[in-house]
Amino acid sequence: MRDLYVVLWKEVREIVRDRRTLLSIVLTPIATLPLLGVALVYLPALQEVLVAVVDEDSSEGSIGNFTISSQLVSRFVQRYLTAWGFVVTEEVEAAQVILRIPAGFIANLTSFEHQASVVLVKKLGSPRADQAVAYVEFLLNYVSRLVSEAKVLVLGELAGQDVRAEAVLNPISLRTVVLVPTGALAGPGEELRLHLARLLAVGLALVTTPAASYIADSLIGEKERRTLEKLLSTPISRSSFILGKSLAASLVGLVGGASSVAGAVFLYLVPALTRPTDVIAYLSPDIPAILFLSSYASILASLSISLPVVLVSPSIRAASISSASVIGLASVIYLSTLFINLDELRMPMSLLLAVPYASIASAVLRVSLGEPLRAVGYLAYSLAFSVALILASTRLLNPERMIASRA
Amino acid sequence: MEWVVGLPDPVAVRVTDLRKSFGKTEVLRGVSFEVAAGEVFGVVGPNGAGKTTLLRIVAGLLRPTSGEVRVLGYSIPREIRRVGRHVSYLPEEANLYSRLTGLENLRLFAMAYADRRDVDEVVKLGIAIAGLPGEDLNRRAGTYSKGMSRRILVAAALMVRPRLAILDEPTAGLDVLSAKYVRDVVRRFSRELNTTVLLSSHNMFEVSKVCDRVALIHSGRILALGRVDEILAEVGAEDLEEAFAKLVSGGGVSA
């Protein structure tokens, strides 16, 4: 214990006085988490997409009392697209999405024998254009529905039958009920909350980056700065040397975790930029808590994975490669949480959950889905994994290898 | 302070037929010598002679390929933990922790060796050995000149009252005055603290000033071993440089 205290005493003083590294660990999540939110939530809404609506029909028709014209359809589509932030243009060549209403559209639309058709042209290359196409399809479905209802009423009259359009057009009523995994009814903002939690999981990679570099530097830096040999020659035990450095790195983890929470608050403010949102409702206390613990666990995982590599091949190059590999592995796993729930994969891919980063990311998602116990289980596994690996690594410290190896 | 009592061997360092290879390169080729308790013993030779490897093995940092090393009677590196608190080592290119002050560097090594209640006393001795004014000791070591850093490092090696201090090129790269200070400190405090000193140097003048006995080493072999005056008489040379040159071109000698 005395040896451990000595190493920790030194490490803490060095950390506190290494302002640049501390600042990067504090500022990276605070600056980048909101930026991530801006990039993935806010900026797509600002991307300009030109939409043109070409009316080649310019006619009007009616079904019973219901009158409709191609100009009306065209204006309806244009008005809503404008309201949703798309740019409606007259310049067809420049447009990325073109809705062409061909001649004969209204005649077919009001007919009982023919189907009206429109052409929707999309130029590849813009994700926002995909959104415009989805919106146009939604608007045309709405028009189609109005026309169908009018036709049903006319046909009912002709048949002398009382008709309710809904009963004809939608004989099966479908009501979707959204539940959280525990079975409770999901609130209106639950999906956004989950989406933000996925972004937070991605953000964990940002916490891992400076920490992984710190850990590699903490070991190899001693060699570089020519302090290692003297320290290894003292009576300080090898396990205390490794554990002291690991504990110090844990302190860095705590700082990184705290700044992640601060960054997350800013991230949660991002949706409010695009539409009025009750931010506080999504930022329940469990989210900062899990984020803090996850950041800490993520940093500890990076330490435990880097440690054996650095100890077995203690060159500067090996340390850089191991730190870059750890960052890469963490980033890929955290990024994948945008698209999949890692803890719902089938064998053999479910083994991926054995990687601490996967269980940490799953913990963040489970908390946002109202399953704190599962989250605690995942975090406990990750911490146990890291501690076991760190303890096992203490046996790998070989002064001869550390001193004699070259960059 | 706690002292080693009842040591099984009055000889501080006993090296027997020591060999060390790194891959196919044999750095030490059957080195044997003894250092008596309280003696200042110098290992002298040119760069690449194997001095640092020899000292690292005695300090327990490297494993011998073959042969035996006993320090304070214990086999090294197997029993290093039994003598760890009584052996201090100053590597050739050691640096201080640049973000810690000079005083904190001394305290760090004092804490590593001494019991908690003795730390202040050990640091006080370290300050005396380093001979630096208080304002310098309270500055970060990153701002120190090489001479100041070396004073603190030598002080850190001696202040813990080791039974054996291993100093690898303690004056390398120092200006004349700093080198003299270090030499004087080693000589004075090794006597006052009753510390055996095993030091290496490529400076023949230095070892003849500081050491009771020397081993001239070249290409991993000891060419001559004994008191400087004995070696000079045996080889028929005016100084150690000349003796070394003669020995390299001829055979070895043991005085």
C-alpha cells in the first residue's frame, strides 16, 4: 500500500501540473459532444435542397361535390415543402427533386377506370433529398386519400348504400402502440431520447481518445523522459508501479467523465435549435449518471487494453499503435450503436458484448430505454474485465524489456 | 532507519563469470570482481565496453545470461526484494520528473526507500547533499540545468543511506565545476554514510581521483583490476589512459 501511495503521489502531481493534457481531457467532450449533435441533428435540417413541381396538366376535375385541380395539388405540395425547410424552385434543371404532374393527371385522378400517375425524379447525392422525396410521397398519399374518400362516397350513392369511406378504404384499423422494453408506455419524446442516447454512446469515443493517449504516454513517456529506469530500480514493487499508474489514469477518467456530462447537457440543447423541445424532460438524472460512469468505464477499458500491449512491446511506436488501435476499436463499436443494439445480436456476433466498449455502449442505451438494472450489469462486467486485465498485466512488467527496447 | 543486519557476506558486491548477451551480441564475456563493503569501486572503459549493462545487472534491472551476481550476500535478481531498500541506483541518462520541483523529486525517492517517519530526515540529508538554495529546490525540475538535475539525482541516490550506491557515469556531460561537485559529494558522503559505491565512468582522471579500486573494462572483458597505483606499476604506465591503451593492445592484468 505504501508503494502504491508513492506512485500515486507522484502521478497526481504530474497530472495536475500537465495543464495541456488536462485541458484536452476536459474540453474535448464539452466541445465535441454538442458539435456531434449539431452535425447529426441540426445541420441536416439546414442543408438546402431544391425541389421543383412541374404542372404539365393545368386542368380541373370533380368527383361528386369534390373538386380538385392540378394547380391545387401543385400549390399544396409546394406550400408544405417550403414550411418544412425545402426550397421550391422554378428552375427545373437546378432542382434535386422534381415532381412532374403529367397531362391528363386530373382526368385520370377523377376517373373510376384509370389510375393517375405522377413522376418523382431524385438526383442522387443528398441525404436531405431523400427526406424531400419522403415528404412528397406523404403529401401525395394525403391527396390520394382525399380523392379515394370522394370516390367511395359517389359509389355508395350510386349503389344506394350507406357508406363510410373509412370502412371501405381501411377495413382494418391499425393502431401502433410504442412501449419501452419494460412494457411501459413510451412517452412522446422517447424516440428522441433514445436517439440522443445513441449519440451519447458515440460521444464516448471522444472521451476515450485523450485518455488512451495519456495512458500510453504515462508508461512510455517515463522511458522517453528518462525517468523510468531510476523508478524501476527503487524498492517500489512492480505491481504498485502499474496499479499506481492505473489509479492515476482512473482519476483522469473521472475528470473525463465529468466533462462528458457537461458536454451531454449541451448535446441535449441541440434539438431545441430545430424545433421547440422540452430539453429537461429528456435529460433525466439517470442520463448524466450513466454517462459519467460509462466515460469512466470506457477510460478504464482503454487503460486495461493498452496496458499489456505497451508492457509486452514497450517501444514508442508500439505505444502509439496500441493507443490508435484502442481508439479505433472503441470508435467503431461506439459508432455502431447509432444503428444497432449490440446486446440484441445473435450468436456468434453476440460475443461482441464481451468487448468492454460494447457493454458500455449497451449500458447507455439500456438506461435510456428504462432498464437501469441491465445497464448496471453491463457496466459491472466492463469494470470487472478492466480491473482483471490490469491486475493480470502487472505480471507482464519486465524491466529488462522496458529499458532495453528501442523505439 | 532500518539497516540490514547479519548480512551473510561482508563483501558488498561479488560478480562471478558474468555473461550477458542481447540476441547474438555478447556484451559481457565472463566478468568477475568483488567490491568490499565501504569501498568506492570504479568500472572504467570506453563507450560500448559493457559498463552500463554490468551496473544494470548489479542493480537487478537486467538478468544475467550466465554467471552469478551477489549483492550484500543475496543473489541478484532472484533476491532483489531482500536488498532493494539498501541499494540505490543512478542511471547514466536519468532525468528528474520535470513537473515536480527539485524538493518533490527528493521526497519521491525518500518515500520510495524510507519509512514514513524517516522521510523528512532523509529529505533534509538530500538537501544537504544537493547543496542547492531553497528557491532552486522549489522550482520545477524542468527548469534546471543539467548540473542542477545531476546534483539532485546524486543526492537522491545517497540520501537514503544505501549500503550500496550504483552510479552510472555520474558526471557525464557536466561542466568542470559541476563534475567536481559531484565527485566531491560522492567521495565525502560515501565515507560519512559508510556507503559502498560502484560507479562507472569513461573518464580515467575521474576514477583515479574518486575510486579506491578500479576495473578497466573493454569489449565486455575486464583487462585490469586493482588500485590505480598498482595497475600503473603493473602495466608500466604514467596514467590510466596510457595503461588502458597498453592493455587494449596487449593482455590483461590483475593487481
